[in-house]
Amino acid sequence: MLLLAAQNVNFRGMRQPAKPTAFVTGAARGIGRGIAARLLAAGWNVALADILEMEGKQTAAALNRARKKNAGRAEFIFCDVANEAQVAAAVARAVEKFGRLDALVNNAGIAHPYNTPVEKLPLDEWEQKMAVNLTGAFLCAKHTMPQLRRAPGGGAIVNISSTRALQAEPHGEIYNASKAGLLGLTRSLAVSLGPRVRVNAICPGWIDVRPAKESAAAAKRENHAQHPVGRVGRVEDIAELTLFLIENPRSGFITGQTIICDGGMSVKMIYEE
């Protein structure tokens, strides 16, 4: 059954290789949705894995309605990345649907830190966010690995971290530590899984998930101006970089790397006056 699913049938009834397929977590909205949309436009099929079931189904439907000729197809799959049984089942469903997996994008995460002094930080808050932000990436890598190793030309993983993995604000211990852990996981997997699977991480800076026109109008002028590139980040910035990193041979010599995409903010020397 899986062999047949891995092929498409053209109008003459001839078997054709299936499109490359990506498993994108946290894809119902925000950066994950933007990554899925870009991959679809580039001809990839995308499994949209998310815990937001209604929003995820609506996203898949909207992306499929908007698809153009030669674009891939989207399929929503319910998945709590912190639950290993659900991850295994979601990956199996993606393979059943599309016949193959070529890339994994670990984007799912609890974005808002639990801002409280460390001495008052509840252990259950730490464990929950670590389970989603870090353990979830490990589980998805674990269960997609058999397919990624068999991907034509080699598989790829992109872990979406954050500049908060490299810089800190007060009382951001959970978020910062989980995102920094993703960078360590990236380096380790790159060495362990090479040469068949490449693994890289992206550290987004300030990314406004609203549409570009809406963002430009809503964000304060000084927010744009403080960036050396003259604007805050857009979802499309991360989506384009993700596509580049998973496509081989365009990025075939890049693995184990952390790529910062923050409009230059992390290289500024800033002192309060």
C-alpha cells in the first residue's frame, strides 16, 4: 500500500514519482503556516502537524484552495508533539498519505515565556514547556528518521529555535533554555545522522506573523527603524530560509549550523542611555 502511495498517476495511467514531502509541526498558524505555504508553492507536499485541530483543518483547506499548478497538497494531522504515541501515529499517517518523508521542520513550541523569578518558577511550567519545545523536536526526529534516511538525495531537518537561545532577558529561563537546547540537539543530530540526513537550526528574531501590509501599518515606526535592515521580520523570511535549508543540492554542504535571521539586531552594540 505504501509503495503505491509513493507514486502519482498521470492522465495516461503511468506511474510517476511522488512529490517530496515535509512534516511541519506547529503548522496551523504563524511561522509554521508560512513555512507550509512556501513549501507547497515550491512543489512539496506538507503534513501540517498541530494540536490546534479546528485551526489546522482550516489552514489545510485554505492552503489547498490557494494552490497553483504544480504545487503540493496539504494534509492536517492532529499531533501533540510532547506525546510519543501521537507523534508516531502522526508520522505513520503522513507516510500513508504521501508515501514518503523528505524533511522535518520542528516549529511547534510554546512561544510565550513564563516570566517569573526563578525561585518562584513552578516545576510543572518548566516541564510542560520543555516537553513541547525540546522533547517534541527529539520525538519527531526519532520517528521520522527511518523515512528521512531513505529520502532520495538525503533527508533534512530544520529546527526553529530563537535568538533567545543566544540572548537573554530577565525571567526567561524556560523559553531560553528550551530554545538553546534545540541548538545542542541540532549539532548532535547533524553528526549522528550524516551523511544521509542534514540538520540545521534557524534562530528567528522579531517576526511579525501578521500579513506584511498589516504589519507595516500596525508596528511602530521605531520598531522597524531599530533593525539594521529597516523593518521587523516577516513569516516569509523564515519560510524562504527553511526552504533553502531543506533543498538539496542548494544547501547540500550545510549541516549542524545555527543561522540567525533577525534583521541584524544581534550584531548591534546597545547600551541604555
